[in-house]
Amino acid sequence: MNAQAPFADLADLAQLRETYKHDKAVVLNTLANSWWGKAAIGLEYLLHRTGPMSMAPSQLGAFTRSDSTQPHPNLEYHVQPLSLDAFGEPLHSFPAITASVCNLNPTSRGTVQIKSARFEDAPAIAPNYLSTDADRKVAADSLRVTRRILAQSALAAYMPQEHKPGVQFQSDEELAKLAGDGRIATGDVKAVPVGKYAKAALEKLGAWQAAEPKFAMAESVRAALTLVARGEAVLGIVYSTDAKVEPGVKVVGTFPADTHPAIIYPVAATTTAKPETSDYLVFLRSSAAKTILEKYGFKFLISPTT
């Protein structure tokens, strides 16, 4: 087998997750967010082997067409009686459902390439989701199909309200962007430290090849953060300390520490430093400095001297 020759012409199904708030129905959000609800779930399973603990999250499936020109159903739905911002995040505190829809006949094609003979090294996987105009059109249409379904009179009693992506997004371009055709903001991977760390992490995870075409490279980490806050990029790779002080963004994931070089801020006095520099260095080793730095998300790597 030639490790340098990628497996090409591969297709995968991208799930687009839409969430809708509603009234009256009891869902996992409301049950799992209280001790009595968790107790009820456990007791139902213990006594009857039924309930949420006995089944997969997706409890309803359906097939339909993205538009009337399709010769046969090309969309598949998985509907879950729960909602969350991202996998691994806690359930929302409000009652809601998630309708996940995917295009069963994508024209986008990806690759998988073995990087080395070491089984520990992850392969380079480039799914290239939504890389064709046809797939982006189906993605936008599928979000509209979900809206039509939830607007049916049979569901009116539950008063569904679109939570994600949001009714303000209507055009093909907006919906395709929300489905995954947006840009990823970070620093210039050749010149800006955060960009270099981002590239290293993605290469370690085998995702750089897929992510590179989507990158919007900025001259600084704050400039990249601003692109996300303004909605000009759907995702950003920045330092967690910067994201923490920007109210216009939300952290949806963190790279494992072993996927990139350690991010350390060293400090030292130069030969031409002013006299007050020594006082500043003493302050940086104090408990007061440690408290301030940790408040903003930094880790203190030395023991305070005062």
C-alpha cells in the first residue's frame, strides 16, 4: 500500500442540526436538568427497562425531498427530544427538540490519507463537506424543509420557535454558510503565533487539509476574534484567554494540549531595561499577579515569592 497515495472519491454525510424551542411537551432537557427528573429516568429504567436510558437519542426518522425536482427522497432526518449547543456541552435549560438532516446523495468528495506506518498517527481526513454548489443548495433547501414541517398545523399546539439557526437567516447564501460553508478565522499561519498553533493542532488531528481552504487569516489574534464576533467568520481559532473577554463569541471546543506546542509567555529583563523593570518582574512573581492572571484564564507556571 502506498501511504502517500490518498483514498479519494469518498463521500460522507454531513448532519445539519436545527433546534426548536417549544411548549407543553416533556423532553430530555426538562427531565435531565433536575434531580427529580434524573431520578424518574433511572426509576423507569430500573422498573420497566423503558424510557431515555433504554433507547438512542434519535427517536424519530424520516425521508423526504429537498425540493420537488428531486427524483426520489434525498434527505434523511433524525429527530431527538433534546437540544444542546454542541456535543459534550450540557443540555439546554429550556424544552426543545433537535432535527438533524443530511443529504443522502452528496456530490462533494473527500480523501483519507495514511500519514505514516505508525498506528498512533491519525490519518489525514479531508471530508470536503459542502464543497459543491449542488450540495450547498440542498443544505439551504433542507433547512427550509424543516421550517415548513415545524410550521404545520398539527404542531401548532406546541408553539415551536426556531432557536438555531434562527429565522433571521433566509437566503441561500446565509443558510449555506450556516450549514458549514463559512470561513474559519485565525492568525496568519506563517507569521502569527496563534495561526502557527492552529495549523499544528489541525495537522496533528489530521484535519489541516480539509480546513485550510476555509481559513480567513488575520494579522493578529484579536483581528481574528473580531471577524467571528461580527459574524464575518462562523468559527475562529484563538487563545481561550482572548475568547473569554469577547462577549460576542462562545467557546465551542478546545484543542487537546498535546496537539500543539506549549503556549508559554516568558518574561525577562533586557540589558537596556529601565530600572523599574526589576520591580515589575518582582510583581509578576507575586500572589497578586497570580490572582489577576488566573482571573483572565492564564495558568501561573511558577510559585509566587510573595
